[in-house]
Amino acid sequence: MLAQKIFTFFTEVTNRYLLDKSGNPIGRIFDLIVRPTEPYPRVISLVLSRGIFRKTYAVVPWEEIKTVVKDPDAGQEEYYFLLDSSALVFKDFYYAENEMALRKDILDKQIVDTFNRKVVRVNDVHLLKAENNLHIAHVDTGMRGLIRRINAEQAVDSLVKLFNPNSKYLTKDNFISWKYAQPLAIHPVKGTISLNVSQQQLSTIPPADLGDIMLDLDVYERGALFKSLDTFLRVKVLSELDLEMQKSLVEELDTKSTVDILNNMPSDRAVDLLGVLPDKEVDELLFLMESERSKKLSVLLGHEVNSAGGLMAAEFIALPENITVADAITRIREMTGRVETIYYAYIIDEQSHLLGMTTFRHLLLADPQKQISEIMVKRPASVHLTDTARKVSYLFDRYNLLAIPVVTHDNVIQGIITVDDILSHIIQLAWKKRTRKPKL
């Protein structure tokens, strides 16, 4: 005799009837309800269905179910309702707050596979038996899950073994551990998604992959997932999407959430986003933002989009000329969370005139007691606010720079342009903004 199966599938459970204490069928098991807050959610209720064309449903607590194994070798089981079946109330619908129904919310739905960083479709759910309980272990995204759904697994397996016994269909399970699965079921009232994975786990996904995931979702799933993210992840996602997509996503948010995003975005990206929003909304957002931040963005909004002023970020590392190397390193460490890049530090006088620049690597290798003015590169390459993007890209190429300062005609530093910003601008022009289109 084989050991009793410790795993089963959603499809295998829902192909059965729930029986009363006398062994008479009460209704077909239609769905399983779990509480998604647990790492491997436990089934807390069964949903029974009656009827064919007009189904009615009853929710049965799992505690009132007894599982009887009829054939341990085949793993065949029967499910019995321990109470009087007349107590069950059948209705036209079923829904429970803060709970998740596997058929309604998971099966045949898209989920985010946070381990492989892609969107996949769920064909079945793999369940773990622990004592008298069922827990979600994996989701099955493979062809075999679909075959199992139409109760043709044995027949198809036999055919595949006959013609191709080494087929991946037979040897490879397309399972995703539940801890990496992010369902996309949308709350009917809040319009958000209950996150199964942590924000920290999502934050490990590279921004480009996060952007691709958002594009793979339909407009409703995209908006719901975006609203479910924290501010840090929202900023990360927006950085990988075109401006029209950014606009559509922030329009799903309340004003306070949009202000939080703008306060945490690099200033050049924040200005780009503000540039596609209605003027009235921009005025309201600037009014609600931090005073200093609002002033910076207002100034940047006044520059032409394709000029150096329109491309620059207002956050950069500026150091006074009369400090030591050791003091400079301390200040840079304090500023790293508030600036877009630490490629270079720019040395200025009391009126913010650009005097020179140095790299962080150069500082680390220099004598800590030396004055920073002794080790800086004097008269670094720079661009003026009104210079064109073409001139900016030319200087990047000529001097092999990672960032370039933007100054006024009086040589007062206003901001910096980073290499990724100018590259992004050039690529958009070269490809005529042929960005990937999202699902509608």
C-alpha cells in the first residue's frame, strides 16, 4: 500500500460532492475560501453549489467537515458535513470581507510571479494536507493544470509517454511557491489589491521588470496594484513608464498620495510628470508640497522641455571650498539619501558659483586633512540652462561624463543632468517614442 497523499489539487477537491452524515450528496464543492494573511493560507470554508443554469451557493465552515479516505492508494477522498444539512442557506452569491476564494480570485486569473518577475496565469492550485486541514502550497501555471481541469490527465499522460517519454510536460512541474505569488484580485470597494508578498520583497525587483509587469496587466489590475504599493515602490514603477502611463496611474490616487510621490521623485522626473497634468491640478499639488521643493519644481517648470534646464535635476552634492576632505566625506554621507547621484561633488563659493568638481573615489584616496580646493578639478565642463539636448549629449560624449552641471550665464550652479537622463531622452527621439504599449 502506498503512503497517503499529502498533496492534492483544487481541481481534485472541487470535482466532488459534499455528503451528509448518511452519505447523501448535499451539493457540489464549488470553491475554497482562505484567509490570505497567513504565509501558506489555510482553507477556512467550502462553497457548495446547487443547480446548473442558475446556481445557488452555501458557505460551510471547514471545522464542520470530516474528510474520509476511501482509497489511500489512489488518494480518493470523500467529504462529509457533520451537522444537519437543513441548516445550510443557499444564496445567489458568496463573498466574504478580508477572505479570498480560490476559484473566483485565483483560478484562471493573472498573478505576479515575484521570483521570476513576470505575470502568469493560474491553471490550478496545489494544496498541502496537514492533519485535517488544507493549505495553499503552490499555484500551477503549466499545461498540465489545464488538462487536469478537464479530467483528462491520465489519458494525456499516457499519450505523451507513448510518443515522448522525456517530455517536459511529464518531468517538469510549473509550480510557483505561494510565497512568491501575488494575486491580483481587486477589492470591490477600495479598488486595491491585498498584497500577499511584502513591499520589501517587491522592492527587490529591478525597476525595468516592475515596469514590464505593470504593462502586462490590464488597466484595472494595473491601477489596483499601483494603489496597493507604498510611495517608494510607486516612484520606482513610474520611473520605468512613459508619461501618459504615469499620468493615468497618478489619476487613480488621491491628492495627498500624488504629493508624496512628487516629494520623493528626482526633480527632473517630477517636472516631467507635472508637465502632463492639467494646470489647475499642478497648482494645487505645488501648493500642498513642501515649500522648498515646490519652489524648485516651479523654477524647473519654467524651462523648455528639450533644454538643459528642462532635463536637469535640482538635487546634487554641493560643497563649500573651505572644508577638508574628511569633512567633505562626512557631508556626502549625510546627503546621499537626498540626491539623485553621488558620481561627483561640486565645489562652490558663498554665492553658489561653480569652482570645481571631484569624484567620490578621489576623495576617498586623498589626504583627509587636505583642503578640498586643493584636490578639485577646476573649471569642469558645464552647460547653460538654455543649451540644447544635442549640445548636452555632445559634451557627455566628448568628456566621457556620468553627470554634468547646469549653470547660469554667471556660472551659478542650478542642477545636474545625469547620463541616464540624457540617454533616455536621445533614445526616445531616435525611436520616435516607440515605447511598448500596455494592455487595455
